[in-house]
Amino acid sequence: MTRDYLLERRIAGLKQFDDAIRLLSAAVGSGPEAAKGELKAQFEELKKSRNDFVTQIDKQVAAL
């Protein structure tokens, strides 16, 4: 039961991260030059947060 819940949260979380990553990627591609550096930094931080999220959920599932 806990495993199923964690796997459902993993799927839902990944969808949210992936939606945000797509939006931010589009902003990086079409944003003004003056903002691209900050947008790229936010994009990289978001990707790192996504990877951290997956790692933590996977560790919790593996511990069950």
C-alpha cells in the first residue's frame, strides 16, 4: 500500500516537474537576451530538483 502510494506520488511529481521544465525551456528559448542567464540557471535548478525528487522517492520505495 505504501509502495503504491509512493509510486503514484512519483508519477504525479514527475508530471508536474516535466510540465514546468517544458515551460521554462520554452522561456529560455524565446525570452529576452537579458533574462536568458537567469532563466537558464532556474532551468538547471529545476532539473536538479527533479532528479533529487526521483532519487528520494526511489530510495523510499527501495527501503520497503
